[in-house]
Amino acid sequence: MSHKKNKIIKRIYLDHAATTAVRPEVLKAMLPYFSRISGNPSALHTDGRGAKAALDAARQTVGKIINADPEEIIFTGSGTESDNLAILGVAGFYKATGRHLITSNIEHHAVLYPMEHLAKRSGFKITTVAVEKNGLVDAKKILAGMTPETILISVMYANNEIGTIQPIKQIVRLIKQWKVEHGRGPAEPPFFHTDACQAAGYLDLDVKRLGVDLMTLNGGKIYGPKGVGALFVRRGIGLEPLVFGGGQENGLRSGTENLAGIVGFAKALELAQQARQKESARLSSLRDYFFSQILEKITKVFINGDPQGRLPNNVNVSILDIEGEAALLYLDEMGVSASTGSACDSSRLEPSHVILALGRPYEYAHGSLRFTLGKDTTKRQIDYAVKALQKTVEKLRKISPLNIKIK
């Protein structure tokens, strides 16, 4: 089916949880650092000092936004690297204290895989707490899993597939109570890490209000450049580095910094947080409208994740009697970009571990679709996407051998 037949003037991009386009203001801020300001921030000459000043300014900007000291910000090459540095870094530094970590069963694989690595090769024990049917973590289950051997708890701020917002403050409060009861100081484990990559454009990132010890951020999710991330590490917490060399980023991430990317990341984070409240309200309204239209016009549809306690831009549904990947191809032909889950796992045909973690059968996971809205999403685009989805479901159900009975 050609785009001309459907009279699509412009593609409708509804996959903002995967990545976002760079804002014009961000690109403008980055451009001088591709050519005119080309020094190495570690060099002592004038060109190097100019680059170092830009690096320091970006670090100060990020620190101010999340209410942290600039020295507590470590720039990395991605959100995945930041997650790995937090988990493997704490494990390596504090392994003499304990070899136990806790996480949830709906984390991004950038968290789950490093933990699996520790369990397989380094003798660590990993406790994976199952979420409730609405995709939320019960903070008391985290507390119940803690032992004197626990050195790190990692629970994402907001899920990348189903958008559920986790009770971070409540979890942190229980961890702090546990530490007091066991005579542990603030600079002693266990520590709390959160992956906030999806939350950055919509939720409060104040690390002091949240109480987190480590927090992961990512430029590609907030209309900034891809290939750049950041890790907040509270002062006094030790990390074993993953990359060795020139000792950049306080010795925790050696290698010449991606200055243009870092400048762009800081600008994107600044703009995202400035627009956060207004944009969240706008997208929440569009999200709820999207849900209502899907439920009204398509049968055998189930919302994945908590209907209210989710990101304002996240629409994730399971549609029975269809195959999610096939639906994506049909939608793509009609000019709509969406996904079945995490973009990092898009080449895998295995069902989403997040949907299965909700207690859904495999058929629900295979029929799951994720639509994530963005700053340019309009009601008109949603209306078209719903019509395209309706046509897609009708076509797929005609050729599907499935006819799942709803209990």
C-alpha cells in the first residue's frame, strides 16, 4: 500500500520512547563544538581551556536541573552505559561488603543483563522482585528482600514499555529506615539507583527530593543527541570504573569527552524540564483520548500498566488475535511509526518480558503494541493512527488462526 493512496503528507511518529528528533535549539547549541571549538578538554592550551569551559558549563547546567553538585555528574556514551556503570561499578567497589543486589522484573535489559552477568561470573546473588498486575513495584517487597549483604537496589523511575511510574520516594524511605536500623550511614551500602531515561521529560528529577543515590539519564529520549548519557553519583559513593585510560570524568569514564553531544544533552535536558508541566498536561489529555478511541473502536483490547500511574505520553495495549510485529508492518505501510516494546530489543521476536511480568499470557504479549506521543503529536494524528490500527486489526484477524476466548 503506497503512501500516496493514503494521502499521508507526513509520517506520524509515535515511537518517542525509542528516541526523539533533536530540537533545533539543541542543534544550534551543538554546532560550534563540531568545528570552531575543537580543543580537547584535557589540554592546557587556549583551545583546550575553551572546550573545558563548555564541558564545565554543561555539567553545571545538569547539576542545577537535578539539584546536584556538578562533580556528582558523570557523562557517558548512553543510558545503557550509565546503567552498567552504576550496577557494575557499585558491585566492584563494594564486593567486600556484600554481593547481593535487588531489582524488579520489568527493568530495561541495560539493568537486568549486567545483574545477570554478576550472578553468572562473579558470585553475586540477585533478587528480582515481581511487580503487581498493574506494573507497579510494591516497596514493601523491596524491603523484604534486603539483607546485610545487599549493596544496591535498582528500580526504574518510569518503565520504557508500559510507562508505569514507580514509587521511588517510598522505596528510598524504606531503604533509609533499614539503614538506620542496621547502623549504616548515608555513605554506606545499600544504595539506590534509578533509571530515569523515560522520566526526564515528564517527571521531577530533583535527586534530593527523590532521595536517590544514583540516577541514569539519556540524551536521545529528550530531543537531544543520541550517544550521550549521564550518571548522577551521590558524593561519597565509590564506583569501580568500566573504562580505563586518561582518567576523564573523575576517573570513572576515561576517553575524550563527546563535547558537542554533552553540550546538546545539557541544553535538551534544560528545555525538557522547562516545558515539563505544560507538556505533561497536554500529552496526558491526548493519551487518555487515544486509549478511549482504541477501546471504543477495537474489540478484545487490554491496557497494559496502570491506567493512571503512567507517563503522560505512553499508550500500551494488548490486542488479541493479532501478532504485534505484523501489525507494526501494516501500520508502517500506512505511515504510522510505533513499536511492540523496547527499541533495544526490536530485532528479537521473543514476547516482551514486561508484558509477561504483568501476568499476561504469551498471546497478550505477542499482540502488544506501544504508541508513545511527543511534542509534535496532535489529536488529528491520533485520529488517523486509530483508523489505521482499526484497519490493521481487521485485516490480521481475517487471516489469524487465533480466536482467544476472554474469561
